[in-house]
Amino acid sequence: MSQRFGVAVFFLAITVYAQFGRGPAPPRTAKAAALYDITGYWVAVVTEDWRYRMVTPLKGDFGGVALNPAGRKIAQAWDPAKDEQSGEQCRSYGAAAIMNNPGRLHITWQDEDTLKIEADNGEQTRLLHFGSVQSGAGQWQGYSKALWEVVAAGRGEKPTGSLKVVTTNIRPGYLRKNGVPYSANAVLSEYLDRVNEPDGNAYLVVTSTVEDPDYLAQPFQSASHFRKQMDSAGWKVRPCVTRW
């Protein structure tokens, strides 16, 4: 987005009232400092990469992903039956892929500094930490560090910006259903933006970049869109599967 330029990283503000002889005010929580509300139920709107997201691509079809020789070797050896036998059915539901999967999201504040994203497709839960809690290492969703990035605004203007999330310590998995790999050294960077349309609909736009020194020759970028729902209609929890 063009607003990325000139973005200043926003840390929870501490206002000092020195002129009144007071100490620093308590820092605002991430929930209180939120630039917009992304809580509620959202349904995926698949308008791009349909053949990679809605059906299982053929083995060896990794168009649009710049795999290095090591990555291509793993993708060419993909065997869904072996994944099933070894209990690895969730390889395409990890943090680097879950937001591209078709399905629904339920987003809530777990506490004042932690956003929780539940996906019905694959029964996965992501925790976005605004604090310094370390957890999730070696799990499908890894550890996600979140912050509000704010574009500098003029006096009296409402601040704008984005929710930025950086995820590390991810268990190795697949970028796509057909075994296109990412490693434990992959780093996922995301921006989650709410867009309100004139017709009253609201959309969550997730732009993602995966960098992986082990399997990618260059970063893999993608975008996913979700439309806001009024309630939980259509929410259907279902387990991980190796093929659609």
C-alpha cells in the first residue's frame, strides 16, 4: 500500500506530564490503541490464485513460487500418503499458508495485548502477541509478534496505518497443498488491513511475504481477502487434510 511509505513504527504511547509534576501515564494496551477493529467472523473471498487455493495443484506445479534447487527437490518428492501415515496432515495449515486457505476466521482479543485468530479449516489458532511473551516455537503457527504501524498524521487528524505481524519459529510445512515447502528458518511478514466499502461491507486484506533461506530463491508474496460476516453462519470446524 502507498501508505507504507513514511510509516513510523508505533509503540504504545507514554505521556509525561512533567509540567504538572506527575509521573508517566500508564501505557495503553494494544486493544485500546487499535487503529481499527478486526474482531468478529470473516469468510474468505478467493479472487486470486484460485487454482492453487481451491483445489490441490498437480505434483510439481509450483508456478509463482521461486524455489531454489533444494526446495524443488522436496516439492517433486511430495507424497500425501506419507504425510497421512506420519501424522503430518497439517503441513499446509501452518502460519505461512493458513491465511491463503479457503474457509472462515474468528478473530477475538484473548487479552488486552493478544489477538486470537481461529480458522475453521484445519482447526488452527494463531496468537498475535503485542507483548513480549515467547511461545509457539516449533508449532504450526510459530511465534507471531504484532504491532500497530501508524502513518504520521497532522494535528487533529485521526491516525491511520496497519497491523503488522512478523512470525518466526514455524514448524516446517507447505506454502501450497502440493508440497511446496518452507523451512523452520522461514520468516513470515504480514499486514492485516480493514477496508470499509461504501455499500456497508467490510473486508480484511492480508498481504504476506515469506522469506526462506533454505528453500526460496526469492521472497514469496501473496494477498488474501476476507469479507466481514454478521454472525457465525457457515462456521464449520474441520480437521487438516492432505488434499482438497
